[in-house]
Amino acid sequence: MADKKRVMRVLNKDDLNAVVRIDAAASKEERREYYQRKVDATVNPKHNINASLVCEIDGKAVGFVMGEVYFGEYGIPETTATIDTIGVDPEYQNHGVASELLDQFMMNMKAAGVSKVYTLVNWDDFALEKFFSRQKFTPSKRINLEYTVA
């Protein structure tokens, strides 16, 4: 796959089908409504900065990263960002697509003045934790709290 043309670009509304396809292949669930809402919010110019990216190889969308930039939300004084979803078509996994997406995302965040990027990983998702660790993510000093509504 090294000889194929890779392009990293900002996610747009026409990427919905590709995002749904990639996510469904990985998660074994079809979450079109969820991604429709996310894509609509992401590409809305009133929303914020569109931080989400797509990787194309030879014109085909094969991976994506979705994130947001925050300017002081949650009582955090500095500009921060989150990564909430990353996906790579199974046919293109283990070929550097996710790493390249994250590299581009981090370059974009640096240019936007972001000081820290956060993400959440399930404590027992060892493969994803290992991936983020290789990308220089470390455990945060913030504690993720949850409340079960019965």
C-alpha cells in the first residue's frame, strides 16, 4: 500500500456513508443516525472548528478521526481538544492509516492553539490503549466519573 496515493483532508457531509461503512465493519453495528448527527454538527460552520479528518487512498475513504476543539468549556481555562472516534477500514488496518490521521490531527490542533488532546479508552480495550500509548498519549490527571441512572 506504500505506492498508493494517500490524502488527509477535513471531513465533509459527503463522507457520511464512508464513515458509517468503516464503523460498521469494525463495530459490527450500523450507527447511521448517530453519525448523521455528528457529521451534521461537525460540518455546521456555526458549530466550532471542524477538527475531524478523513484519509483517502486512491480516492477511497479508508479511515477517519472525529474530534472537537474546546475554548474553555468544562471549566478548563486552556484550549483543548478531544478525539471521540477513530476508525479504519479493516482492509487498510495495520498500514499506518490511524497513525497518519492522528499525526495530521495533532498538527492541526497545534496550529489551532490547542494545549492538550484528550480521549477515552475502555479500561479493558488493550489494543486501543496500546495504540494511543504508541502515539504518546498518557493517563490523564482528570478522573472520568459516571453515574448509572436506574
